[in-house]
Amino acid sequence: MSETTHGTGGLTFDASRRVWPNELNIFGALVLIVLIFEVLGALLMGQSFLFDTQGRFGSIFNEQRLYIIILQVSIVGIIAIGVTQVIISGGIDLSSGSVVGATAMIAMSFAQVAEVNGHPNPKAVFGPAFMDLPVIVPVVVGLACGLVAGLINGLLIAYTRIPPFIATLGMMVTARGVAKWWSKGQPISFPTDSYAMIGNGLGGWMPVFIFVGLAILFQLILKYTVYGKHTYAIGSNEDAARMSGIKVARHKVLVYVIAGMLAALAALVLSSKNLTAQAGMGVMYELDAIAMAVIGGVSLSGGRGSVVGTVLGALIFGVIISGFTFLRLDAYYQEMVKGAIIVGAVVLDQYRQRFASQR
Amino acid sequence: MSDDVILETRDLTKHYGGVHALEGANFILRRGEHVAIMGDNGAGKSTFVRQITGVEQPTRGQIIFDGIPRQFSGPIDAREAGIETVFQTLALADDLDVPDNLFLGREKTLFNLGPFSILDYRAMREATLRGLERTAVKIPNIRNKIRNMSGGQRQCVAIARTATFHSKLTIMDEPTAALGVQETAQVENIIRTLKETGEPLILISHNMRQVFDLVDRIVVFRRGRIVANLNKQETDPQDVVAYITGAKTGAEYQDAA
């Protein structure tokens, strides 16, 4: 089709305007932040941030640090994969942190052992009939919790047309209430060994494995399936999507259900990894997940972004937290810098958008 | 009804409460024919189009399209029957590229897995190129996002939908209202290509020069009624203006006015 590479009138095509994937910019930012910590590390601490300069690991990298960087973001990262889809569709989900809390409590109470060191389980929620259940039971119960929360969010948003912000804010408060009411505020502990594997299996790499696997799966789904295409279309121009025959309401319900179930999965991994569930689990996770997506280039106005971007955003998050620990700076500074980076990412996105529409 | 009629409306009427927006419209479009609908704002042009594209349902009257009486329950219905509309407000998703937009809501898939069906990008790209070729629409790079395109290119993408889906009737609602001189010329060229390939068209336009350049017949609406049905050869712009403003009414429509 070489004859279509020139236009009539003023419609000429300039190859230099070919789209440069935004993910490369974010990857550049990640490399830049690592470099800053390397330089600061060399100047202030006299050691390398990511590289193994003291021969402790027998490889060129500081493997311990790499593991911590990715492990500490993988649980919130699982949530962020769902939040990414919600934001691309033009919505927002504030309920994921509370859904983590409620799901952790409910799932954990179906994952308890009958006896601890020869004594009856002191944290038992249900009677003996609900002890030592196969691991599939708490997993299914947990995912069902996420499904119900997502379904309520989605139905409210799609059919009552209340803003996603309000609907999910309501769910955020409600689900936190459920988490506290479930065991009257008591933590639930002593899970079965098989449940404990969800967060501790594969030599502790299980959360990372689940996060990366889901990220790859949903990156492919968003890019190569009808579901993905419609998610972008609805976030880009909801009226156009409706006029094109997309069942917008039904699709939105599906998006929020997937987000709810991913939050529930994060709750299973988190409670399993900690071997306990508490009503306060997951507080502020929704904001961290949104921040990861935004840093990763997911546009809050909808229609743009990718799971790969969110994964890079999550890694930027992890690098900053590890970097501050590495430099032995106070945790207070971490939060301040995190806040500044979130705002900076949105400002950059706005600037880029204006620049793109001008050419 | 003869075989060469693609669209006929009989006594098509739409009332919004007490407002008679469209009253007893009898309209005929033959295959391969290009007809302009003219009239002042509020004359009933858009109401007429909304009935035949399924956006609204008429109060009374019949729509016969392609030989079959139709009752469209929505725009998707009309589109599936073969009526493709280029809306004044472009129904395009800015963050998607050209094939994505053309196939929005009717994607080609490799395997049917419900919402998770795998998209057949290659087939959609090839169909897009064929459609663009047929309309002589030139878009430099079909993988460019709509956001990065000019108004003319966007309009061309919207028009190219028609050719891609072998629609039986194209309706354009002021397709060049927001375009510059060169872009308008390009859209008009596409309309001429449609004429050459025998695709019927209903064009709503306020631009007298454009109408006389492009169409075979002009139908004038005034105050919800059709007041004139003029062959281009037998009329001139002053005449059409007289019908639009109400200075004249077609002989066969005397009772309506």
C-alpha cells in the first residue's frame, strides 16, 4: 500500500511522528531513579545499590535487594493490575484496600487448623466442621468475596449511573466494616499448611510468581481480546462505544468484577504470607495501587495505559522504598517523595497529552 | 414498490409531546441516487434522519428499506440492516487506531471465547485497507491513533466505515461543517467516489455550492414537512432558498404547507 503513504491536501505523514511507546519513557524513569540511588550510594554509603560489589551473592547483582524490591510491591501490584483496567475504562476503584481486609478475614476463617501444638485453635471462628478444610475452600470463598464486591460496584456504576468515585467509596467504607464485624475485631490466625503455601511457596517467591503471571496474562488480554479493546474504547469515548453497539453497562460490570477478584486474590496471598488476617489489612492499598498505575502511565481520564506500564510503575515504587531504606533515610521522607512522584507523574501525563494534541 | 428503490418512508411522523417535529414525510431514495436534505434549523431534517437510523422510533408511519418494512429498535439494528451513518459528532474513540475504530463493536475474531475472544488484527487491517481503497480515502498510517489526526482525517475514517462494511445506504449529517477548505475537498471527492460506485447517499448540508456540486436531487424540509422535491437540473440556488424560507412551496405539497 505504498500509494497510501502520502496524503492529499495537507494530510501528509511524517515518519518522525511515529508513536514512541510510553512504556519506554517509564522504563527510562526507572533506570534514572536506580542511577540516582547508585550515585547517592557511592557518595554517601560507599556501596552499590543494586550491584553486588562485595561478592556476597556470587553474581553481579545484589540479589537480596532485587528480591525485596519486587516482593514488597507484588501484593499491591496484583491489585494494581485490576485497578489499571478500571482506570483505562474511565473509572476508579477506591474499594480494593477494604476488599483486601474483608476477604482476608473471611477466607482465613475457612483456612484454619483444628489444633495448634496439641491445643484447640484459640483463634477459631467456626466450629470443628470448618477446620482443616482443603485449600480450595478458602480460595473459592475468598474469590467469591471479591466477585460480590466487584459486582456491587459494577452494578451501581453501570445501572444507577452514580460516579465510580462515590460507588467505590461506599464499598470502601462498607467492606472495612465487614472486615471489623466478621470476628468482632479479633485477628484470625493459624492457617493450614497448604493455605500458607499461597504466600510462602516456591521458597518465598510465590507472590512474585502470581503477580508476574497475572501481569503477563492481563497484558495479553488487554491487547489481544475483544474485552481489552472494548475497555479502551469505553474509556476513550463512552458515547462512541455505545453507538458502536458495545454493551457498555455489561462491560463495566465485568471490569469491576475482575478488579474485585484481583483484590481478593491479593488478600489471599497477603493473609497467607503473614499467617494471619486482621481487620486493618490493606488500608491505603487502593491508593498505592492507583499510584502505581498512574506512575506507570495509565491516564486518569481513561483510554490510555497498559499493564506493562503499571508493572514498571510498581517497580519504581519498590525501588524508591528500598532506596530510602538503603540510604538509611527516615520512612517519613519516603511518603513525602512518593506523594511528589504521584503528582509529578500526572503533571507529566497532562503535559504529554497537550503536546500530542498540538502536533 | 419497484426494485430500484432502496429506501421509502410513508407518512413518517414524529411528535415530541405536543411538538410535531416531523409530519407525514413521504420520501423515496433509489439505488445509486444521491439526495440532499436541506432546510432551516428545526425544519425536521435531523428528526427525519433519527427515525430512519433507529436512534428514535417514529410516532407513526412506515420505513421500507431494501424492500422490507422495518422497525429499528436502535442504531445497531439499522446498521445491521445496512444503513451506515456519519454523525455530526464523530463517533470515534480517540485512543484507538483506524481499524480498531472501523470494527468497534463488530470485531473480527480468531476464536470465539465470549468477551475474551482473540482479535484477528490482520484480517481487520486488510479489510480496512480494502475499504479505504474503495472510497479513495487516503490516510497516511492506519495504525495512527485518531487523537493524532486532523479533523479531515477523522471525518474520512468515519466515512470509510461505510465502504468497509458494504452498507447499502450512507447517511452523512453535515460532514464538512467543521472542516477546512482542503479537507472539505477531500470529503467531497470521497462522496463522488461513492456516486461512481453506485452507493446511495443521503446528505444533510447547509452548503448550497456543495449540494449542487454533489447530488442528483434536493428535498427541502420546512416546519416538520417536506415542501419540495427538486431535480438538480430543474432548479437553482435561489429557487431552493425560496423553498427553504417559505416563499415557495412545491405544487404537490400545497396542502401540506
